[in-house]
Amino acid sequence: MKKTISTLAVCGSVLLASSAAMAADFNVKMLNKGPDGQVMTFDPPFLKVKPGDTVHFIPADKGHDVVSIKGMLPDGAEPFKGKMSQELSVTLQKPGLYGYHCIPHFGMGMVGLIEVGGSTANLDAARQAKMPPLATKRMAVLFDRAVKSKTAEAPGAAH
């Protein structure tokens, strides 16, 4: 009996370790100027990840933070808020769109979007979130990327 319990414990540990090993890590830099010349930006501004993946927000330039945008998270997802000039790591579990911004540079359009699990189920709600004009303009481009990536993945879609 002891041998069976030990074997089950080892098998359970291996399953947990393999599940953790399948999760991926992504880095998003907080920058004063991005590689495309855009000022006050996250790089990359749009990510597609799987549930259980972790996103690390890296303050490559000082004076930035990262905060989820109210109304721009999937139902049941936990909001997140980092501290100024400090790294924040967030493991995303719920499928859907996660919008985020930098508080001091929100008015300058410093926003980003993460699509989790290939889902854009909360797109309509996310589009309704209140943002400054430049942030709204930049986020509209990111929403379009999410919709286009979804269309590109559809069976029979042109690639």
C-alpha cells in the first residue's frame, strides 16, 4: 500500500511539473520610445498568450508602471497594478482580452493589449472602456490586431 501511495505522489508531482513546464513567459518592456519610434509605449503593445502563461512587465526606462484598465478584463479576471519603475509579473488564467496602461502616460496613449486563449469574447465590453483620446486611438489599432489574428486562425481563412 505504501508503494502505491508513493508512486501516485510521484506521478502527481510529475504532472504538476509538466503543466508548469508548458506555461510560457513573455516580456513586455515599458519604454520612452519604442523600436518603431512611437513615444511612451509598451513593446510589444499586443501579445497573444495561453491561459497559465506569465507576462513580465519590464521598466526598461524609468518612470513607468502598468495597471489593468477598468472594464477591459475578462469576467472573473483579477485586476493588476504595478509600482512605478518596478517589474510586475502577471499570470493570466482567464481567456479574453486584457487591456492595460501606464498611469503617468495614459494621456499620451501608453496602452497595451493581451489576448489570452485566442478569445476576444469581451471585445465589445473592452471597446466601451473610457480612455483619453490618444489612448483610445492606439487601443483601437490593438483591437483590430486581435480581431485580425482571430480571423487568420479561423479554419479556411486566408493566411
